[in-house]
Amino acid sequence: MTLFASQSQSNDRIYTVSSLNAQVRLILENEMGIVWLVGELSNFSMPVSGHWYFTLKDARAQVKCAMFKGNNRHVTFKPSNGNQVLVKARLSIYEPRGDYQLIIESMQPEGDGRLQQQFEQLKMTLAAEGLFAQSLKKPLPPQPQCVGIITSKTGAALHDILQVLKRRDPSLAVIIYPTMVQGDGAAISIAQAIGRANARQECDVLIVGRGGGSLEDLWAFNEEIVARTIAASQIPIVSAVGHEVDVTIADFVADMRAPTPSAAAELISRDNSSQAEKIAHKKRQLQHAVQRYLSKQNQSINLLSHRLERQHPQLRLNQQQQHLDDISRRLQQIMLKKTQIQQQRITQNTYKLSLYSPQQRLQHDKATLASTTRRLFDAMDRKLLNANHKLALAAEKLDTVSPLATLSRGYSITRDDKGNVIRHCDQVKAGDQLITTVTDGKIYTTVNPS
């Protein structure tokens, strides 16, 4: 009975929103497991926490995704909006908002990712059928008399193999089964060459391989038809595809894997140090056995790790980290909005303050004082001008009656020494000092006796 079914029988339970979201998250993570999907990246963001948040979409739908920094540091390219990618993910839910989302475990560009996914799927299928089992591996002949080489007749791999065989064991017979090793039809061509060698039974051992290249270049050796043909071969086969770091399905199915075509030739040929070669051969067999054992153990560890991850506290920490990132973004938005509002208020208050500022009032009063001062000076000038005009008129009138005017016509004024005006003769006596004022000065005289 699934968790969905068991939940459907508990209709009388009353959930809180939090417990419901937590239950749905467990259902999604436990029931769906790992999924692979292809889509276009959009709304890609990378906050300071180091986690990635984005939307994966196609022409008709989209889904929110989170890729935590423990996983995204293994991504070998720089993602950006618009990229077509292949992702490996777990279904989950972001509990605080109830958002359905994907927790991304790995990400690859779509082209390479599809090939890698096909590689993993075929590897799992053939492993489940037992084609990789050590019990099916045929031992290589200790002293082969004839070796068959299945590769391109124009490739560097053939040249390298022949050079090694010539150097180590020139007497060893060699039969070349030329085949395509890349492009359309290469897988069928390889399978046919293996079948032809088995039908003829001319050789003690076969080397199947080619030189290095990209995953796409080596893809013929990842095809199911080649894998099953190698597994069905009655002649022991050494897989020698690419460089040491290159791994193909053919390597898992073959009776022996050599890291390079040259290494394959070294592996099956004899030389003067045959005993050392036997020891090296046993060592390589042991290494491959250990590698296969470790590979199986790694698969078991991976399965246990996935089970552990679904219950690991790190999931909760990731949820909390995503929640923290979400709150941080909201807080930044709120702070920015509040800052803008406060800035608007400051601007408004600054404007209002400027209207009532003493400096503004002082400038206004200075302007008023300057205007009043100009008007005062204008009024004083007009007042002074009027006064001068009146003074001139009064002076003119005064001048008409002024004694000085009379003096200017030949008259004079006589005073005694006390300043009294002498109008009559009896006002003076002999010996008095008199002062006579004429128009241009004064005359001092003394009265003589008559």
C-alpha cells in the first residue's frame, strides 16, 4: 500500500497547514524518487548563500527549482537564462509557501546530458541482466598465437597497436578486421566485425577499440548492439577505447579493459620478461577485480546515500536556508520601500522647513528693509528738494526787504559801540565811537564837537 493510499484512509484527521505541507513533501520525496527532465532555464538567481534558484520550463509549463551549493559546485558550466539543460532531481515542496518544486542534484547541457543519461540507463539495464558479472569473463590466453584487431584501418589506434606488437612479439600473427568506429552505422559495423571474427575462429583474442575523443565520438561503443555482441563473443575480447579516463559500455562487457589501444597490445603480447608480464597481468586482473568490487560497493553506497538523503537533516537545513533567502529578499524589498517613503518625507519636510526658515525670513526682511530704505531716501530727497525750493523763495522774499539790499543802493546803517542804531543826532555826543555799515564793510568813526 502506498503512502497516498494510507493517507486517503485517514479522512478524519485535521491538519494544520504546516503539517499538511510537511506530509505532502514526504509523499513527493518518498514516492517519486529521482527524476530526469529537460527544460529551459529562466529567472536564474544566485544569492549570497551560494544556492541557486531558477525556473525550468518548456513551451507549455514551468516548475520552480532549487539547487543547493553542495550540488551546484559540481556543475561544469556556467548556467544562464535560456540554457537548455538536463537535470537529475527529487520532487519536493517548499513548506513555508506550499510551492511544489524540484531539488536539483545534477545539471548538464542538454546534448551531453542526454547521452550521459542514455549511458547510465543502458549501464543499469545490462548490469541488472548480469552482463557485467565477473563469472562471465573469459580468461585471456596466456600465449596467444593470433590476435584480431577490430578498429578503423586508417586510425591512429591501429598504428599504435601494431607498433607495440612488433616491438614486443614480432612472431605474433595479426588479423585486422577493419570497421567504422564513429558516426551513423558504426555500432552495426563493429558488431558485424566481431561476428565475422567469431565465425572464422582465426584468432585467440580480439582487441576492439579506437583512439580518444568526445563522448559523442566514442558513442558507437556505448550502443546496446555492440555490448550484447561483445558479451556473446566466444573469443575473449579486450576493450581498448579512447584514453585512460574514457569509459564505455564496451569496457564493462568485455573480458578485459585496457586503458588505451597501446595498453591492450601490451596486455596480450609476450616479451622477454614474460614472468614479469604474468605478474603484471595478475596485478591488472586484481586491480580490475577491485575496481569492479569498488564499483558495486559504490552503487550500494549511492543507493544508501539516496535513502539517507531523503531523511538527512541537511534537507531540513536546505529548506530553512531557502526560507531564509526568501525572507531576506522580502526584507530587502520592504527596507527599500520604507527608505524611499522616508526619503520622500524628508524631501517634503525639507521643503516645508525652507518655507519657515529664519534664513528665508531674514532674506525677505532684508529685501523689505532695502525697499523701505530706498523709499525713505526718495522721500528725504523730495523733502529736501521742497525745503530748498521753499528756502529759495523765502530768501528771495527776504532779500527784497533785507537791509543789505538797501545798503547796496547807497544807504548805510550807523550804530554806537553798544550796537544801537543811530537814527537821530541827539543820540550821540562828542567823543562817541560809531560804527557805520555799508554794502561792502564797516567804517569806524569818532564824533567830533561841532
